[in-house]
Amino acid sequence: MQPFVRHTGRIAALQRANVDTDQIIPKQFLKRVERTGFGPSLFYDWRYLGDGRPHPAFELNRPSARGATILVAGPNFGCGSSREHAPWALGEYGFRAIVAPSFADIFYGNCCQNGLLPVVLSETEVNDLFRRAEAAGDAGYQLTIDLEAQRVSAPDGFTARFDIEPYRRDMLLQGLDEIGLTLREEANITEFERRLDALERGSA
Amino acid sequence: MTPRTLFEKVWDAHVVKPSGDGPALLYVDLHLVHEVTSPQAFDGLRLAGRRVRRPERTTATVDHNVSTGDRALPIADATSATQVATLSRNAREFGVELFDLDSPGQGIVHVIGPELGLSRPGMIIVCGDSHTSTHGAFGALAFGIGTSEVEHVLATQCIVQSRPRTMEVRFEGLPGAGVGAKDLVLALIARIGTAGATGHVIEYTGAAIRALSMEGRMTVCNMSIEAGARAGMVAPDETTFAYLEGRDRAPAGDAWTAAVCRWRSLDTDPGARYDREIVIDAADLSPQVTWGTSPGMTTDITGRVPDPAAAATAAERESLTRALEYMGLRAGTQLEGLAVDRVFIGSCTNGRIEDLREAAEVARGRRVASTVRAMVVPGSKRVKAVAEREGLDRIFADAGFEWRNPGCSMCLGMNEDILGPGERCASTSNRNFEGRQGRGGRTHLMSPAMAVAAAVEGRLVDVRQLLKSVAILS
Ligand code: SF4
């Protein structure tokens, strides 16, 4: 996994609540058996017109969002299905972090597994970001996210702190493989299995 | 000992390694696998030279993009066919049991786990699918995971989880005729919102839950995820044991007796505390129907489409306006009477035998309106076989419903069962997101009885009116 320590980039403002994973990556694109190839289909139904041209009104297609690497969105981002194709698509598109007032549980975990940092700020702070981005116009709005310091900041003085579980923070900072960590517990797992198997056989 | 909830008992029994403040390493009793969220996980194992740690605790099936039409034909879509073939290859290579298209056990993953007797009380069950919450109906802790976690469970039979908070949802009283499990859970989501239970595991309690069949409890637990919950659970009781006894993979003989004895101790202890509590009077509920593009956008069938102008915040107004535009609805419109083009009965929410019995009861002796295309998609081959034994297929066919082969079908439209742009559908599935059933398709979620009533009348109606006329006639 690609580590996440500190990142500066332009934001894309997606001022919508309850953005579900069916919107992030519609089901017709879930048929690939690889982890890649999902970026072009990100937000497909919103992003393209019926004839395949980019939808000019869609937030990510605006000049202000060109080259954006940080997505700022409304509450309950990533609700719905467990498809990890959603963070894969977001990552492949170029996003390194998502800032929102809240995330759906499974989506939040899936992001962390893929080095895509989910940042929870308060609704007031996120709305403040929307206003600042709007004011910046086509020039775009830059944000720095520092995972080590758990801080979001911008040159115009915006600053906010965020919380993240220490375990997730360490995994992201170091780009650790969770499977490798768990396999170190081999002795504990084997001991647990011995007891469980006995119980299920009815001999415990 | 301090009194504990059902959730706490199941959680505590699965901790492989206690972790202080951090997430726990939990043992997974049962891992269910389907074709869409698993290929990249098996690939990861192969790349790392790892094996499936406990193949016998892993069960796979194909459901999401299989055709519900003629099974003698090959899968028409090449990428779908590749995904199905990839799962077969992976199952063979890693020694995992697969219920493939030819197997009599094939079906939607959340339908076959219970009917095989694989999903049992006290277990931790995971699957790369958010509706894994279904299996919580047995008093298991069952939740959806992402593909990276699927790979983790395949390799280690464990999952790393932070401890969620607990929420009791108590349905007091008994619902009236025409109001069932789907209405209970839709009413809950309408009340607390689609993020109302985020970070929580719900335990459903109360007289209305006790009175439900296992199928009804599964419907309720299934949609816990639509309220944002990590999982939903119901403490096991005689209904649970009666459902499980004698099933293919359920324990038998002395092991069964010992298991039931263990399962009886899972019930939440008197005096145990939940982090949050919600009480809903089931006797007060009417049939529920969604009008918007999120399961929280739900109201009574007797209700009206809300007015965005009355929304509390600008953001809410924006989202209501967007939803109404997508759904082609105007504020203040009465839901009853709204014409529908399609009706879908099926999915892991309402594709079980009880659901089909409920639907057939309303369909019996009636005709689907000439303006409507209606289909019934059983949740599994077993459900289909039982329904055919009971003659339900005849009732549906005589009424003008298509009787199809099992799969997810129009719940998410990964196969050819999709809505056209602007088509309005009365659906027994679980999600009414934009484009979920086909780009531009408009979904209204409701119970099987309500969906059949809509098919027959060609518009959304209150099924209680139909039931009333039955009572008068008979
Ligand atoms: S029926 Fe629908 S919700 Fe259930 S597993 Fe299939 S696609 Fe998912």
C-alpha cells in the first residue's frame, strides 16, 4: 500500500450529501477481475452525458477541479454497497484524500486499506471549505493534509484538526500490509481454532 | 459478572487477541464469497503465495451477474462470463466449495447461507457484500467487508475490527394486517436516517420482532445497512432453532443438542445496557413506500411527496429537490395512485419462500395490469423448487408475472434485468439509489404484498384496501 504522510493538492468540491457507492462507481463497471481500470468510470452517470461527452455542469468537470487530488464532499459519503471498486476508482482518478463530515463505515475502512485518506471534519469546517473554494473560482483551492500532525490547512489561513484511530494512522503512515501483521499472530489463531473446533464437535 | 448484550457475548467469544484500545483481531466462523468482490482477493493470495487458511469455513456462490433467464444458454455478456468463470477457477485452485450455476444450492449469497444451515447463532459471519447484515437474524454478528478484507479473511480466517457501539431498536406491539417486516425496517430508516446507526450494531427486540418468522427477521436485519449500521442482530429463540433443525449443514445429534444449549445463553442479559435505544410502536405503522433516491426518503403509503421548501437546511432542500427531479415527482403529490411500469419481486431482502408466499397470497386470482411488466425472481434454486412444489409459480404465471431463475437480478441490474430511463418500478429490493436498477430508472421500495398490489392495480396502492376486499368476498 502507498503510504500517506502529507499531501498538498487542489480540491474538488462535491457539495452533496449521501453520495453512495452506486454513484461513485456504477455496477456496470464492477465486472473487471483486476484492481485497476476503474478511474475512467468514476461517477460515470453524473460525469458524462448520454453520448459520452463530459457533463459540463458536474462538479469534477469544472475548471476549478482540474487536476484535483482531494475530494471534499457532504455527510455520509460512501454509503451503500461494500464495493472496494469505489476507493479504487477514486484513487485511480487521482484522489489521495477525501474530506467529509462523515463516512459510511465500510467505505471508510476500504479507503484506509488503499492508502486513500478519509478525513472527518465538522460540518461547519466542511461548509467553510465549500465557501472558500467557491470564492477561489476557476483558480482552484489548495489544501494541505498532514496525517502525522492530523491537521488540514490552506495558505489563506484555513486550519482544522482531525481524528483518526491510531491503528489506522500507523498503517497509513507506514503503508503497512494488514495481512502480514495478522499472520504474526499465528500461535494465537491456532490456539483459538483448537478450542473452537473442539466446541463445534461437541467435545468441549 | 456484568450483564452483557447479545452483541457483546458474540464479540467477546471471538477475540483472538485482545488489543487494549486498538481494534481487535476476531475469528471468523463463516466466510461467504461471491463473484464480484472476490477476484482481486484471490489474485492477491496468488501473488503473495498464500493459501486459504480454512477452506471448509468458506463458501462461494454466483449471484450478482448471472442471468435469470434460460440457464441452458451461455452468459451473454463476456465480462460477466469471465467473472463467473474466474470464481470457478479460484474455488478449484484454493479448494473452496462453490455453488455454481449448475448446482441445486445456487442462489443469492444471503439466501443460501441460512437455507443451508451454514448461518447459525453466535457466529461471526463476513462477506464482501454490505447486506451480510442479513445473517444477524440468527443471532450472529454478520457484516459486510471490502475486497482487501476478503483477502485478509481468506489468508488468516480473522478480521481486524474496532468495536462498534450498540443500539437497541425495540418494536413494541404488533403490526396490523398488511404491515410486515419490510415496513418495520423502512419505518426505522425513515425515522433515524440512512446514517442514523453509523458505527453501531443494532439489536432488534420487542414483541413485533419475536412474532416474525426467520424470513421476516432476515428482511429487517438485511436493511440495517441502509440505516448505516454495521450489523443488525436478533437474539435466537425457538423460531430460530425450529428453522435450523435438520438443515443440510446444521449440527445433528448430540452436537445439535449441545449447540442449542449454547445458543440459549446468547440472549441479552437483564440489565445489560445499550449505547442508544429507539422505541417504535409497530401497531401504529402503515405500509411504507419510498418516494426518493435514498432509503430514508420513505413515508406511509397514505402520505405525500414532501415539499423541499419546507426543508430545515439548504443542503437538505438541495438533496430533496434533486431527488424529486430524478424521480419525476412534484411536491405534495399523493403516493397512492402513482402509475408504475415495472414490478420486481425478489432480492436478498424479499426473495425468500415466505416473501413469495406473501406475494402469491395477494396475487392469487388477480391479474397484473396490462400496462405493467412484473417479474418474480426467487432468491435461490431451493426457494424456487419449494415455491414450485407449493404451486406458487402457477399462481404467479396465471396472474401474469414472469417466473424467473434465481439471482440478484433487478436489485442492481448487473445482468439484463434493468429499468429503462424514466421507468417507474415497485420493487421489493433494498436500494432506491439513482440508477441502481438501470440508468434513469425510478425505484420505489416496498413489501412484497405492496409490490403485488401495485402490479395488479398498475399504480401504487394501499394493500390493506385489497386485503379488505378479499375479506369481504370470502
Ligand atoms: S440481491 Fe441485491 S442487495 Fe442482495 S446481494 Fe444481490 S445485489 Fe446485493
